[in-house]
Amino acid sequence: MAVTDRLVIGIVVGSTRSHRRGDSVAGWLVEICSFFDAEFVLLDLADFALPHLDEPEPARRRYRPAQAHTARWAAAVGACDGFVVITPEYNHSFPGVLKNALDYLHSEWEDKAVGFVSYGGYGGVRAVEHLRSVCGQLKMADVRAQPALSLAVDFDEEGRCDPSDLQIRFCHDMLDEVISWASALKALRTRVFRPPDGRGGVVVPGVQ
């Protein structure tokens, strides 16, 4: 893809639990995304139904998915230039289903920006601390700004996402950073390699 193409940002809903609050958080986030110049696509893990990792080979740059569900997930993730991951906090960390989805792929995540929206009793901040280390291993660039939604403050009595003005501002800051970094990294994913004499060169598209 050309660097001038419109950016595609995937919104990963990282919980598949019944009665999850991730749906409400995603709806709120999508409304805010409408103010930004990018294309946003919803990547709800509940829609992909990935089983516990069942590929015979580890996900590296030259892997070939053996399973149809892996190929479908790889195509969806690979089409994105950056991501916003919505995660609850379970026992001081993020859900196992989200870790499983991350582990399925590698090159599709590489050299792409990622931001986080967390929620939980303490805003889900401990889940994101763990996510940052995993995303770093996948060669993703995590942005600093982060909305952290408290179950006691940022949801109404019926469990609908209703964040404070502060969290709304943090969300705008996070999206600004994700889009800026995604734009810069999109250029990085197309590299020009030149021979030592400086003549000519070969353009090698980055893996999407």
C-alpha cells in the first residue's frame, strides 16, 4: 500500500465473556473515532472464535497458517496499520483469550502502533502494563496516553460506558498518538535496500 493511503486502525475487543462491558466500551470508542481522519474497523474476538492456539508452527515471518481460522484472523489483522486494544483486567492481567489471539500471529503485528483502553475496578491499568510487554515482543509501538475506565465511576448503573471528561480527553490523546505513529510506521514498513556502491535499489514491501 502507498504511504498516502488512508490509515486503517483496528479496534480489538479483548474479552469474549458473556455480559462483558467491552461492547459498551467499543460503542463509546467508535463514537469518538468518528472525529478522526482514519478508517476504523472492529476486530471483536467473539466474532473470530479462535480456539486455543492450534497451529503446528510458531508464528514467524515465513509461517504458513494451517488452519482456516488463523488465515482469517491474519487477514483481518494484516489489513490494519495500527490498533486500539480494549481490555478488562482479570486478576491483575489481561484475558487469556486476548493473549491467545496475539500469539496466533507475529508479522501482522510488527511495526504497527497500538494504544489501549482498559477498564476494571482500578481502571484496568495492571492489565495494560502486562500488555505493553507482550506487544513490545511483537515489535509493536505502544503509545503513552491511555484511558483507564473505572467500573465505579465511568459506567452508569446499568453498566453502560459513561466516562468522565478526563477519560474522554485521554481517549482523544491516545487516538492522536496512535494515528501519528501509525502513519510514521507505515512508511517504515516499505524499506529500500541499496547495494554498497549506492547504485539502484530494491524496494521490499513490509509484511501487512
